[in-house]
Amino acid sequence: MDKEKRLEILRNAMEIELNGIELYRTAAEKTNDEQAKEMFEFLADEEVKHFEALKKMYEEVSSGKKTEVKLPSQGKPKFGKIFSEKFMENLKGKNYEYSVLTTGLLLEQNSQEFYKKQKELAEDEEEKKLFEKLEKWEFGHYQMLLDEYNSMKLKFWEDNNFQPF
């Protein structure tokens, strides 16, 4: 793969991470649930780690250096759930937080698929390792959001009186 193609892939990957950072930081600022705030800040911090690793790789590829980027260890969230029990008691009017979950799911799924594809296309072993690790991290984020979404979907519909059936 030529240098310009590698740089384009890395720019796209950095853009994906910036989108995640913005989504989760905004969600942390807007939610009234302290537990959700901490979880969204955690997710934003994870995306910052991804962005920084990709930026370092971009700089190395740009300068013609051998790529030797290492991701820091994946963090562990403080809570098992995104939202507190108190928050979940009544979901009426909590459309913003619910939409963050659904948007986050799409973002994490797209990120995971993007990194999987780049892993398969990568010719450099260091790049393959990086994209594989990013793919796994994004899957973990996706799974966390999906579990929360599945646990609150029916209650959200019920509390907001728009069950489809």
C-alpha cells in the first residue's frame, strides 16, 4: 500500500475517533445522571487514546519512519451500567440520553467494521496489530452500549407512551 493511501486511511480513522470524542463529551456535559456522566467521560477518554495512537502512526508514516505505535491498555469502566438505577426509574422525556445510546451504537459498529477492514488490508504487521486492537476495543464499547440499550428499550418506550404494538 502506498504512503498516500495509508495516510488517507489514518485520516479517516482519526475522524472516526474525533466523532466519538465529541459525541461522548457532549453527552457527559448534557446528562443529569452522574453515573452516565462518568461513563460518557470514560468513553470519550478511550476515544482520545485511539486518536492519539492513530495520530502518532500518521506522523510516523508521514515522515517515512517505521511504524511502531503501541496503544495503552484498555481502560475499565467504574460501573457495570451506563445509567444509575435512579435514572432508570423513569425514562419519560429522557430522549437525549436514549439517542446518545443509539447514535453511539452506530458509531461504534461503524468504527469496528472500519478497523476490521483496515486490518485485513494492512500489509505492515504493526498496522495489522493496531487495527486489530482498535477493532476489539470498539467491539467492547459497542457491546456495553448494546447491553444498556437492550435493558432500557422497552421501559423507555413504555414510559414515553410510544410502544409500537
